[in-house]
Amino acid sequence: MKRVLVKFYKKGDARFLSHRETMRALERALRRSGVALVFTEGYNPRLRMSFSPALPLGVAAEAEYLEVSVGEEPDLQAARESMDRSLPLGLGIVSMQVLPPHMPRLSRWTRYGLYRVEADGSRFHLALRLSGEGEGRLKEALVRLGEYLRRDLQGGEVTRVGIYASREEVAEEVAGPLYLYRGREGELEVMQGGHKE
């Protein structure tokens, strides 16, 4: 049994699909792709797959992930093209890769989300922890960021641009200031991104 990591985007009207609707659309596309999928055993077999943490409704994404178990090495190019044809407008496959056996499962490394917030002609980068009790929600983080910046971010466009294992990885992706929301305290930590443009 092998694991395939599927990287996909969600934009346009597709950002209004719920997490469950997105999962169903991707599962249907996988079933039509011809990949030798692996199912759980028991009375109600299901695909052995897992998704990155759910996006709030209305938030676009450039790099979401789906991990699925397969019975044999797939033709990734053909599977990607087939999935793209089966997905609704606004959902699309960025890449597919067979994971090495030592690679941790998706749920073990999806710890931080990086969001691009665009409002009034300005762009800000906000990060928050995706797992753990009391870590806070994106809505709370946006309110706190608006208060801190003394800007109205309501009606701004929010895109999750990536998911990372550590805050250091997040900082490497950003040029300029990065606002890390600490949900337990309800506070923002201002970090300097390490990416050079």
C-alpha cells in the first residue's frame, strides 16, 4: 500500500463550498481517475484518505492537501488530468506525488496555516495554529489583526496560501511582517518574515 499526496486549490465560487462538499467532489474525482484506491474494511467501506484542516466558508486556498492510500503506483499525470476534468470550476489539482514511507501522515505535520489578507489595496500575512484546543479561529484572528492595524478588514479577501509544520517554516515563506495569532491569549505576535524578494 502506498500513499499519494494531492495538492489542490480552491478559488472563485468554489470557496463557498463547505468542507464536506469539497471532500465529496474530490472523492468523486478520485474514483473516476482510475487510481487503485484502498478502502477501509467492515460493513461500510470508505476510502482511506485524510484532508488538511477545514477552511472557513468563503476563504480561498492555494495549497490544500489530501492524502489517499492506493494499492499500486499510479500514473500521476493521467490521474491529475482525469481529476481536473471531473472537478467543479474553481477546484483544481496543483500536483500529486507518491509519499516515501518515512513521511509522516498529513495530520501530523499540518500545524500552522498562513493566510494572505487583502483589504483597501493593502496586503498582510497572518498565521495561526490549526490544531490544539483553544488555538483560536480565523475569524477571531482577523478581528484582532484589524484592531492592531487600526484598519477595517471586513469585506477583505482572505486566502490560505499554505500549511506548514512549524512557525519557522511559515516565516520563511513571507517577506516583511508576519502576524502570528496566539489564540490562547488572544494576542498577535509580530514576526519578521525571512523570505527575500
